[in-house]
Amino acid sequence: MDEQSPWRGFLTTIAALAALLGLASGTAALVGFAAGWAALVALAYVSSRRVIRGLHLARRLPPSAFEDALLTVDLAIENHSARPAHFVVARDFFGAGIADLQSVLEPGPLPPLHRRIVSYRAFVARQWGVYAVGPLFVGGFDPLGLFFARGEALPLERFEVYPKAVEVEALATRGGRATVAPRDVSAAVAGQSLLFRGVRDFQAGDDVRRIHWPATARRGTPMVREYERDLQPLFGVFLDLDRRGRAGLGRKSTLEYLVRVATSLLWTAHRRGDVVALVAESARPVVIPPGVGEAHLAVALHELVVAGQGGGAPLVEVVDRHREMLPPGATAALVFATTEIDLEQLGRVVEALRGSAVQALAVVVDALSFTPVDRPPTPLETARETRRALETRLLTLGVPYAVLDADDEPAEALRRPDLFATRVPQAP
């Protein structure tokens, strides 16, 4: 594929006119000029294709980044031909940036059977989501700059942009326990960590998913896996993706707030060394089991950026179904999309978590304060009363909570040290 040079079109037009005039008038000089120009154009065309002959490209790019990140993308140019390459141009399309077209010039000479690394800097200017990078192709101009020949393009790559995470300072005093407990160091204790300890006889109340089938077959009686007690704090996020919490549009939507809140909670817990987990139910269930490390965090963040509010179950039901995955001493962050919650069911779930020695905290996005999408507007006084009733119930249950409405900026609200401070709901 050629890219048209303005000079090429102009000079070709002049040569064509010279040929017509020369033939019409019988002027040999004009005909000779046109023939010489045609030979020069043909030589330039062949030369441009010699530049890309045997050239191969490879891209080195991280699979994801947070919003506002500045990345360095490395491009490897390899010359597999038998002659040096000059004026090689590598062009890439970075979909997550404002200036998506990126061009890098390698003037050369690039000797045969050599590789050279060129780079460009890209600023992640788009909002969180999934974008494409590419196609990436290599090309080159002829020495006169009349023709640009483009080589074979590399396919598109998937690139994920995560919401910009902020440090949730209020978590410093909420959840978790000392990573090292002196009384737990000297001997292994049965618990719910990822470290396998052995097998034992099945007892009433054991999770059937922990049955160790090979040992069961050998013994003839049910045997279950036993794990050592985890000394690291576990922080689980339960995210409300029920369709009944949909409200607002774009950056002022409940989905936007939910994803940003969950991202910052997971990132903060990861930064302080917690084991993290994520549970949500949209069009499909999302269960990221407890784990540590950047790769584990990336899996959870991937689920957030592709999430949609298509679920059909309230968050309290989701928590009740999956609360057994949290061991004693864990923290469960309940991120609600709406203040319209069954308060009795909420109380039962919180008491069940407390009975398992799991501490609960709540972040509520008030959907009634956003522009309604698929329902009539809720009267202002009704919305306020619904919020007051929820706050009173959380206060009674002893659950630290924070409520965000459409006037709040998630990043600013999450940075507040008193985010989970106990507040008495305002009177009507």
C-alpha cells in the first residue's frame, strides 16, 4: 500500500504534460524529459520496496496500565535481507491515547541480520476500558521521498486501561490483623490458607468441595483437605452489579463509581500486603478466590473493566452465597449500587459474617441521586428517607460505612481519612 506524496503527484503531472506536448509538437527534448522522469519514478518505486524487503517487526508492550500512565513501547526491527536498510519507519496505533498514530524513524543503516530497538512514549489518556493497539507495520521511503511502501502489518493487541487507583487511607484502621502473630509461628494450625496441610475425616459442616477423592477412595470413608491457618489478612470485595442499581450516564453513573471504588479498595489492600478476593454477579458470576501478587490483582481488575450491571440478584444474596470463602479474621467490603436494600436481609448477612469472625464494612453508591435510566425519578424526600433508613440500620449493626452520591468525586471521597467514621443520620 502506498502513501501519496504531494510532490509525486505534482511532478508526475508535469511529466505527463511534457510528454503530451512533446508528442503533439514533435519536440524530442520534451519526450526525452518525460521518458527520463518515468524511469526515475520507476526506480524510486523499486527502491521503496527494497527498503521493506526482509524487515520484520515485534512489539513489547505491557498488557495493561492505569489511567494517566506514561508508557514506553519498544519496537524491535529486524533486517533479514542481504542488504542494509535505510530510512525505515515503524508506525503503530495506540488506541488508549489521544494521538493514536505513533511513528518512529530508524535512519539506518541497519545491517543485514541485525536487530535494532526503537521506542515511543504513549500517554494513557482514555477512560478505563479495553482498547486495541495496532496494527503495527514497517515501511520506508525511497531516497527522493516519492513513494512510501508499507510492509506486512502485525495483528491488533488487546490493551486494558484500569481506573486510576487512590490510596484509601481509612482502611489503615479497618480490617486485617498483624501479618505475623507470634503465637502462630511455632506450629502449623488448621485453618483456611492456600497452604495444604493434610487430610482428615469428614465432619458435619465441612464443605463438600474440600473432599479429597483419592484419599476417600483409599480409606473407603469421606476425607477432606485441611489447610493451615493463614497469617495474612484477607480482604474480600463484594461488588453489587444488580441491574436494579443502574443509574446515570458516562462518568456520572453508578457503574463508574462502583468500578472506581472497587479498584481503589483492592489496590489499597494489595499494597498493604493483604490477600484479596473479588465476588460479583452480573450476566455471569465473577469469583476471584483469595490470592496475592500483581498477577492476581490484574485478574481482578480485568473483571472490573469488563463488568456490566446485568445481574439479577441483590448484593446481600450474593454475599450470603459466597461468605464461606472468607476465613475468620477477614474483612468483607460490601460495595452497594443503591440505598434500596432489604434491611432485614442485610442484618442477617452482617450477623452471619460476624458469627464467622469476619468484619464487614460498606460503601454505598446512592443510585437515587443519579439520573434515572430505566425507571421514573424517585421523589427527593423518598430518596432521603431511604438513605436515612439504611444509614440507621448500618449504624445499629456496627458496620463502618460511607455513602457516595452523584455530587461526590470518588477519588476525593476515598482519600478522606474519616471515610468510615461513624455518623449519625440527619433528621428529616
